[in-house]
Amino acid sequence: MANIKCIDVSEWQGTIDWKKVKESGIEFAILRAGFGRESSQVDDEFERNYKNAKKAGIKLGAYWYSYADSVADAEREAKACLTVLKGKTFELPIYYDLEDNSQLDFDKKTLTAIVIMFCNTVKAKGFNVGVYANLNWFTNYLDYEVLKKHYSIWLAQYYKTNQLDCDIWQHSSQGAVKGILNSVDLNVIFNTKII
């Protein structure tokens, strides 16, 4: 099993010096591409992060934060995401980020169907895809076993070890990395097949 360092960032990290990030030993990063159902909801730093991280030689993935309230809405989110990703290449998958409290009233079957719609729509355009959620979501709100068969799993769990089998484990939100002024999420890539 590999143990490769990876960070994930969004506009909340501000303007990043990707050359310094690379020099600090970080080889991989997952960028927030945006959120919701409109391509205008692109992350404010996504274009700059993509361009400068690529220039620095960082291998990239991306994620899209979900507010979807139906399977049809998930398809709209996927199309918005694809508009933002158009013309770009990624070494890591594109992840669908599920954690919003507005979705907690849905049952496991509905939320899993929402994920499948988003992932399959993005996958159909040639991207590798995956699901990001915390342990509570994967255990109580999503059908982890079904999703794991078809998509990459990125687990958020701030604990001494990951308690679910996953490709990427987000183990801290308090990382310090040269070139980034604010604290940053730290991840470990276990599965080199997704690279």
C-alpha cells in the first residue's frame, strides 16, 4: 500500500505559491472546482490554482461540492462541473463532495442515486471519478459498498487511522505547507491505481 502525500485546496487558502508547495515535497493536490448547479459557481481560485499547480509540476484532481436535492439536480451539478473542467486534464479522479446538512433528510437510496448520477455523467466525458465524504456519511447516508465497487473513495476522518477502506484518506484539516498561508487539508493516497 502506498503512502503518498496530497493536499486539497479551495479559495479559502487564498493565493498559493505552488512552486513552494512543490519544493516542500507535495506531489499531488485536489482542487475545488466549484459547487452547486451553475458553472458560474466555480471556485474563485480554481483557474489560477490549476494553471500554477500544473506549471509547478503538481499532479491534480478536482472536487465539486454538492447541494443536489434530487437525481435530476445531480445531473445539473455534473454538467456545471464539466463546463468548468472543459479542456483540462487531471491525474487524479474528479470527486463529488457530499457533506451538506441540507441533504441529511434524504434516505440512503436517494443520496446514493444522486452520487451515481453525478459520477456517471462526469465519467461519460472521460474523467475518472470518485466520492468524497466523512465516515458518518459513508456509514449512515450513502451505500458505501455499492459506491466502492464503481468509484474511487476519498474518506475524511480526522483520527489516528482510517476506519474504512479508501483510496485517499483525508486525516487533518490543520496542515501547514510552505507556500500556503492558511491551514490546509492533508491527505494520504493509498491506492496508486487512481494516479
